[in-house]
Amino acid sequence: MAKILIVDDEDKIRNVVREYADFEGYEVEEARDGMEAVDICKTKDFDIIIMDIMMPRLDGFSASKEIRKKKQIPIIMLSARGEEYDKLFGFEIGIDDYVVKPFSPKELMARVRAVLKRNSQQAQGDVLKFEGLEINIAGREVIVDGEKVTMTPKEYDLLFYLVKNKNLALTREKLLEEVWGFDFYGDDRTVDTHIKMLRNSLGEYRKFIVTLRGMGYKFEAN
Amino acid sequence: MAKILIVDDEDKIRNVVREYADFEGYEVEEARDGMEAVDICKTKDFDIIIMDIMMPRLDGFSASKEIRKKKQIPIIMLSARGEEYDKLFGFEIGIDDYVVKPFSPKELMARVRAVLKRNSQQAQGDVLKFEGLEINIAGREVIVDGEKVTMTPKEYDLLFYLVKNKNLALTREKLLEEVWGFDFYGDDRTVDTHIKMLRNSLGEYRKFIVTLRGMGYKFEAN
DNA sequence: GGATGATTTTAACAATCCATTTATTAACAA
DNA sequence: TTGTTAATAAATGGATTGTTAAAATCATCC
């Protein structure tokens, strides 16, 4: 079942969310402020984060920004009425939803379900489109200008990981860890070779795969 | 009119169900526990089974599993409040509905009607066609170029699951879990063997089953 | 309840495919 | 320019899947 991280400095809020989320069968973890949230996210993966805005040490906006630098996790924001309300809409990272305090736990859970569903559907049937490049992750299918392209397993895995983390700088170490697995003890350059083959498979859309000299690679697109 | 099998060790329950089902014009047969239910199902066909979970000799889960091995009869489960409640959701066989004791007989009958209706609709219209390959899931029938093909149970199950999830990449683990059941602790390659036999059965339409190297299989068609 | 036949699973081998390494060339930045 | 980093190409060893046969399990019939 999905894992939730609830980030809020008020015990009462965390407890209410935990109670309801438990009941719905979600796995819940807590953080007391933005700093803690960022730390926890370094070692653990969540399917969704519920984050308060006003918190000591590190506020919700900054924390989200920090976390999103590394992982594309959906985030629901909690905001007191009026407080920082405007910022939500100008927020660059693109939060997935927001709920105004005081909120009904049932409504919050409904939002969580909606966001999770939206995201899982995206992972499933949805075809991601970047100009003439179509990527169907659930169907393991890649189409270039209407033509189906067959790739090797590693090419698929690599492309999907890049796309799932588009616009994020990814080091070779990170790619090896995530795409190859933590138990891979090979050469860094292996990534290069696969990037090359992937670029060949993508034809003109190789342009989406950007080399970050001295760093790694990035899938750059909207 | 539809035939119902009510399986429960409490006389009171069986009597109440019989009374209401009689009134609605259903034909009713009774079994006192899972073992009896399995036996009766060997010789007689029912349109729906209402099955208690907690019973002497053979519990409702095991009995359902046993019966479903041979026949695809819709099953409504009866469970005492709380008791085994969780299991219902993790139950792989896919029960059609469940009712918590103590239940209102009227509600139970409504569920029975709903399930019967749902199933009869499915049984009728659901013939999937992929060129010369016709698949009637509810009727457990597969036709290749007008000729009915007989397959082994596992072949049917595998084909149906693939078709129900067409165009979706399915790992061997997923297939084992969904087609074989969560309690199967065998070899991954068992899937391969069954895929091969299935391909043989499908003749030229084997083309719909594509191998996803490094991943699993997929039924690819529109 | 044991024998028989059908089905399922495992195991082994063959065929194919592809991941990684290595070597070389090209591109870049100081 | 020069040292560093990335792109490319080719070879081989390993991994994955297809296929077959035999063993194990299950179901059914006397």
C-alpha cells in the first residue's frame, strides 16, 4: 500500500492524519518540520507527502523545493486560511494539491486518493509525449514519429528513469544505483555506452538527453 | 430461475436465507460447511454461492478456492464483524461481494441480484475479438479461425489475464501472483512454459503474445 | 483407496540476445 | 595546447528466453 509522509509541527494534526491514513491502509511516517522531512526523504521513498507551510527551522515551500530537487514525489500542501495562500499559486515547483486548515480529514484523504490515482494512472495507461516522441511506460513501448521502436531492456529502463526524473540532473552513480541496482559494481562508463545506444534509438529526439559535463545526464523537456 | 447454494454452519442463517431466497423465486440448496459445499458443487451447478467464512472442517476461503478451481461461480462471502475482515481484501480468488454479519436479509438479496445481473451481462456480451481470435472470458471459450480450441485451465487463466490487461507489460512475478496465486512459491520459468503452450494453442495468433526481454510478457492488440 | 491419465512444474540444454569492457577518437575547458 | 571528459565502435562473455522431456502433482474412475 502507498506510503505517506506527513510533515507538520502540530502533534494534533499529525495524529489526525495518521489515524485516518492508517484506517485507509496507508503506511504513515511523520516529520516535525521541513528539515526533518528533507532528511527522511534522503533515505526513504514515499508515494505522497502532506506538508504544512508554516513550520520552524525549514518551511514547507523550501522543504518541498529541496525534496523535489532529488525526487519527483507528489506533494499536498496544508495552509492556514489566508496565510501564504497567494504563494501557492505562484509556486514554481508545482504542488499537486492544497488543503486549507482547518480541514476535514475525510476531504484530505479524498485528495490523497485523487493525487495517487492521478499519478498511478500516469504511470499506467498514460502516454507521455515530447513532440514526436511517445513513451508508454506501462506498455513498455516507445514511439518515434509514429514508428514503434524496439530497444534493449537496459535502454527502456534507462529512458524511463530519465523521463520519470525529467529536468533533474542525474549523476552516473545515481543512474547506476537506480537503473542497474545497488549491487552493481561495474564501470561508470557503462552508462555512457547505454546513453549512446539510447540516443541512436531516439533518432532526432536524442536532443532531449543532455550531457552535463563533469556531472552526468538529464532528460530535458516539458 | 437462478440456483443458490447457501453454505453456513448455523441453521438459523441458512433458514433465513432460504426463506428470503424462496420468496424471491430462487432455487435454494444448503451445505453445512466448506467440505459439503465442495462436494455438492462436484455434481450440481449453481448460479451463485453464499458462503460463510468461519465454519468447521473447511473454512469459506479454502472452500471457495477449491470450487473456483473447477467452476467460475460467483461467490458472496459472509463474515462476522471484524473477523477475517482484512483477509477479504487480500483474497486473491476475487470474491464478488461480501456481507457483514449480522446482515439484513433484504440487503443480502439485493447483493445477490446485483451479482447475478452483473455476471449474466458479462457472460452474454463479452466476446473479445482480435482478428480471427475470439475470446469469451465468462464462457471460458477460445475460438481460433472459427474452430473452438480446448486448453488446460492454466492456459485459459493465463490468456484471460493477459487479455484483461492487454497492452500492459506484465512481469513474471506479477503473472505468478495474479494467475497462480499469492501462495505459489515456484519457479519463474513456469510462466515461460505455459506461455509456450499457450502460443501453440493460439496458432498464428501467437503473434499477440510478445516477449518483453528482461521484463516479462504482454498481450499486444487493440 | 489405488491405478490411470491429464496437467503442472521443474530441470536441462540450445539459441539468441545484449551488457560490459576495452580501445580509440572526439570534444571540451583551463 | 594539454589534460580531462565524453562519444563511439567492436568483441566477448554472460544472461535471458525458447524448447523439450521427464518428474511430480492432481483429478477421476473403478
